[in-house]
Amino acid sequence: MEFMEIKKEGPVGIMVWKHEEQNRFTTPFLKEINEALSELVADDSVTSVVIASGLEKYFSTGLHLEWMMAQGASDPNALKEFLLLIHKNLMFFTSYPKPLVAAITGHIVAAGCIFGACMDYRYMSEDRGFIRLPEVQINIPFWPGMRAIFQSILPPRTVRNLFYTGDRFTAKQAMEMGYVDALFPADEVLSKSLELAEKLGRAKMETYAHIKRDLRRHVLRIMKEDDPKAIESFMSQMAQNR
């Protein structure tokens, strides 16, 4: 893998993202994420997965906007491929048939924060990193499925404050808001995430996957039915602006 390290700790698969300086999403990075997650699904010795960052300050700051806009300017088909890959990965994270835990030891922003919301649990460093959804400040609307996943895991006040303000929230605030499940010193986040993943992985996987699909049935339906329409609308606006 070019943009990540894949390893195992007992029955737990670990993906450590190492893509440029902030783990921002591009088509090659998203393809590799999908490939790695697919391989871990197919590996019967892996019962759960932890996603971590190999960068000191960042878990992920979301879309690589400069890269994305360059794609749109030079090749609309490449931009559409990128957007469809985001959609594909969001659905994959949301319906992933094995326990999926985020070990967050740095800033988690925009699409990075959205992908985190699609995971089953989020552990975060108590002394490093913030969460933020800046889309309202940078004129990027949320897709229906993005709204739905946050509404499924967070209380309405938290969703409102995240979506309407674009503000930064500390790890402590993120836990109080419900986005983060537990806080630990930075050097313990991964080990604690592995402990949780190992515990979750003791369940019968078919049952775990069935329960997850049921809990997220509404979110997955919106992602499947409504997000492609949002992508087409965005592509049409891009075409009109060229």
C-alpha cells in the first residue's frame, strides 16, 4: 500500500493512514482505502478493524479541495469519479460488516469528520486535536446521507452546532456533544481502540453486521437513493460555471 500501513494485532486489523501532510482525500487515496477495507473483510482471521493516522497532528482534514478543483477544471469525468468514490466509501464505512473503530490522535475535519461518523466508535486524544465541519463557511453543502449519519448518532443540538457554525470543538467538547466515545492520553488512544475492537470482534460477525444494517437502514437508504442525485446536481452546477 502506498498511502497507508496495514498490520494486525491479534485478530484486529489496523489501517494507519499516511497520505501527504493531512490525510486529505484524493481518488488514489480513496481507492486504496476501499481496497484495504475489502481485503480486511475477506480475511477471516480479522474480526474487527481500527483506523488510525500515522501523522502527528492530523487524523484527516477531508477532501483535498485544491486537487478536487483541479480535477474539475481539467476533466469533469475525473471529478465525477472522485465524488462517486466518496459516496462508495461512505456507504462502505456505514455498512462495514465488521466492527470499525477510529483511533483519533489529531484534528478530524470536514469529510474526515464525516467518515469518522460512519464508523462504529470513536476514541480520541484528550490533549491533541479538534473536530470541525467547516462546510457552511466554504460553501460546500452536505449530501443527504452525510446529514443522516450525523442525525443518527448525535442529538439535534449537536448536529445544529456542528453544521450551522463551522466552529472548532475540542476533544472534550466533542465527547460532551456525543461525537467521541472516550478520551485518552495520545499515547494510549491506539491501544484502547484495539482493546475495544478486540472486544467487539468476539461477537458473531453475521449477527453484528445484521444489527448494524438494521440500525443504519434509514441512513443507507438515503445514501443510496438521494446522494447520487446530489452528485449529479453538483456536476450540473460545475458545468454551468465553466
